[in-house]
Amino acid sequence: MTDFAWYGLSVLPKQRQDQIVRALRADGAGGVKALAAQLGVSEATIRRDLESLHEQGRLTRVYGGALAVDGGDEPFAEVSAVRTDEKDRVARKAAELIEDGESILLDIGTTALQLAKQLHGRSVTVVTSNLAVLEELQNDEQIELIILGGFVRRSYRSLVGYLTEESLRQLHVNTLFLGTSGVRPDGRVMDSTMIEVPVKRAMIQAADRVVLLADASKFPGHGVAKVCEPGELTMVVTEPDADEATRAQLAEAGVQVVLA
Amino acid sequence: MTDFAWYGLSVLPKQRQDQIVRALRADGAGGVKALAAQLGVSEATIRRDLESLHEQGRLTRVYGGALAVDGGDEPFAEVSAVRTDEKDRVARKAAELIEDGESILLDIGTTALQLAKQLHGRSVTVVTSNLAVLEELQNDEQIELIILGGFVRRSYRSLVGYLTEESLRQLHVNTLFLGTSGVRPDGRVMDSTMIEVPVKRAMIQAADRVVLLADASKFPGHGVAKVCEPGELTMVVTEPDADEATRAQLAEAGVQVVLA
DNA sequence: AAAGAAATGAGTGAATATGACGGACTTTGC
DNA sequence: GCAAAGTCCGTCATATTCACTCATTTCTTT
């Protein structure tokens, strides 16, 4: 146990247990593995915490994790087990592209959140307007976290507006990981909401590399607003069963297409 | 008693214990090691202080340190009970100062969080760098919520840095509700950490009215860094048993002193 | 000035917290 | 059903914190 200098500086046991209860209230449920990563302790410690909290009646212990006490009876299948679903594979592949010490910018949406979950314990600087990412990485001491300002958009758990754009003009990062509602057959990246587009454009301006994260369902896809031309992308991470014609179109525009 | 003991080198036990309580209210929790370093005494002394304060009910002793009495998530039984604790009274009084439709800026710290809890269902615009406030108001559809950008400061659950200051320059609000580590006898507002001071100053610049929230334990109080002169405040909300001399000093500087 | 009281810091064995490991158990996919 | 994967629950070694004692310093009282 070499890294125990953390102990004194880090959270107190009781404090961490409060954080567990808070996290469960936010999400409704939490897996042992996820909580361990989020709070930066071992799974054994999380199990002990969950047992203690269960005895106190502050949560309900279930196989694989715990549920919030008042959080209803939703199936636990979703938080439990491995669930190697598409977005997860893409996110894992994307995480491999990041070197320790780098700074990255995470777009809004669940794809970027999946990527954030892969970053626990890594020494990286994360910049984001994604409130779900904030919650996920809030307690990870290893990660330098920077939040862009902006108006809270509850339905998307994101920050938008001129404040967000202005914040982006003050920063520069190595890599942007961009989400999308769909990539059109001609390779143009689209989004479903107009309001996010200026923010995404500002993000592109603030990064050296632009990596688009898009599972197969986004190829080809639609959207009301154009975010950028394919030429502005450095790389696209997607899946083997993504539409080939669109992939070829992207490759032609000089974009490196990586399959997860 | 030697008069010079007051001037910095040595601190009276009672004074130090007040500082501990204040430090906990600011952070929510504190480790024995951290408190010992911060106050310049041995861990043994801190433990004795914590035990004494715990018996007085001024904090909750936990393994490794202590928690603020109202900090974190306590058992539900206590939450539902009648709570007329100091910060709550101050927060309620402060909430009465806000008109529907106004925009307000909330400082970091638990005092501002208490105020945020009073705002549920109100039609107000809330601007903040306080991550605890974000969590509290995140799901309240009625409230327009704006987050300032910045570096995440985990121990204080706040955002700091030039991004935060820059964000503040883009905004203007009706009222700022400011927290503090203590108000000196001459009325100057102090803070315990240097790094927050530029942000607090920028907040003052961004508001028409500046309201200081300070329970009785902050009167008089100390801090390493000066945030502002009393003349920069519009109003102070505190309690009837706050030090009268300090209150008089504030009134003389043209500050309206409101008792909760 | 001297004696007494209170506070402090250091040291020690006991108690608590943590992480790793292995065998028993549960869930999942076939 | 069965096998595989994942999860749990003991146990142990180690690091940290605690309660206690005692000597020293500091403050108060006589």
C-alpha cells in the first residue's frame, strides 16, 4: 500500500458513505465496480460500505450493487453485469487514443459519458459541458476537471449558451471527443438540436484533434443542423457494422476511421 | 495573560475550537491531520478539541476527523425533524429578500447551499460556481440555472480560476449572496483560502446588491485573505446574538444589518 | 515569586480501515 | 441443465487512527 498518502487528504469514510447515498439518489442505482471507480477505492471497501449503509437503512443492497431506498423497483439488470453494449465498445476504443497527461474535451451526450467512465484513475485533464460527466468524475482525485460555464439544459444534462462558447475561447485541448445525432451519407456531421451547434463549433475550434464517436446506428443518420464538414474531423471511432458507403466517404475526406 | 498572544503566534483554545467549527462549516468535513496542519497544533490537540466540540453538539465526530453538524446526508429521521439551526434561519431570511423573476448569484460554501434549498419552486435565475447548489437545483424545472466555468475544486465542491472570473465578467445579476469565513471586528470580510478571493471579488463586481450571509459564529471571525471592505456590502444577514461591536461597525459603513 | 491548574505534545498498545486473495455463491448465456 | 463469468464473503497483512498515559510547557492564583 504505497499510495496511502491519499488517505489523510482524501475523504473520510463517513463522508464517502454519504457520497454513495448521494450517487444512488442521483442515478437510482449503482454497481459495486462503478462506485469503486467513481470514489477511487477498492471494491472490497465499497462492499463494506454498502453493507453498513444497508444496515442503517440508507440504501437497499442487491446483488451487484445497491438501490436508492425510495428509488422504486426498477430492474437491476442495467447496472449489473458487464453489458458490453455498442456505445461501451466505442468508448473503450476511444479511451485507448488518450495518452496520460493529455487534455481532452468531452461533448454532451451519453457517448461521451461512456468515455468518461473509462477514464477513472487516468492522469488526464478533462474539459466538459456535460453534467453527467461532472457527476461521474467529480470524486476522482486523479483527474483534473474543468467545467465550461453556461445555462443548464436539464433535458440534456448539459451547459449551453454564449457563456459556454466564451469559456471555450479561453481554452485549448489536445483532443475533442464529439458526439452526434447522425452522420449523413456525404459525411457531414449533424445534430438534432440547433442550440448545441454553436457550442460544438466552438469545441472544434478549441482542439488540436477532433474525434467523432458514433456507434453503428448513427451511420447514416440525420439531424436538422449541420455541425461540421467531414474534413474538420481528425478521426472517427465507430463499429464494424457501420454503413460502409458513409465510412468510405469519410475516409475520402481524409478522416481516419477506427473500428471498435 | 500576555496581550501579545492575541496577535497571531498563539491562539486561545476556545478560539481554535471556533475556527475548527468554522472550517467544517466551510468544507462540510475535515480530517484530523488536515486540521492539525491548518491550525498549527498537534493531532492530539485536535482530537481533544473534536471530542469536546462533539459533546457540545457543534460537530459530529467520525473516524478520521469530523463532519459539520448539518453536513452531508444524515439519517432520514433527523432530516424530517424540526430544524431551526442557525444557517437555516439566516438562509430563510435571505430567501425573503429575493423577488420572483430576479437573478441571483450564489457563492460557494454551505451557507449558500442552505439558501439554494429555500429556492425550490421559485421563479428565479440562479448563477453559481457552487457544485452543491448545482446538485440541489439541477432537477428544479422552475429555476433558471447558470453555472460559471472553472477548475473543479473537489474539497470545496466549487469552481475556481480564471475561467470562473472570465465567466463572471460576461454576466450581471441583481443580487449576490456572499459567504465568508469570518467578519473582522473592523467589518472587513475575510476568507480562509486565497484562491477563492479573486472569484469573490469578481462576483462583487457582477452584482447590483451584495448581501453577506453570516451566522453568529462568524462575528467576529478571522481569515487569511481580505475579500472586501464593509463599504462594498449592501446588506448583511446574521443572527441577533452576533457580536454587537462588529455589527455596529458594519452599520457605520452604511451596511444594512438584517437579523434572522 | 512559587505553587497549582490547565493545555499541549509525544509515545504506546488497541481499534479501525483498507486492499488483496481464495473459495463459495449467484447470475447469465447457451 | 450446465458451464462460464461475475459477485460475494471470509481471512489476512498492512496502514492509519484512536484512547490513554506521562512529561513538559503555559497560564492562573496565591
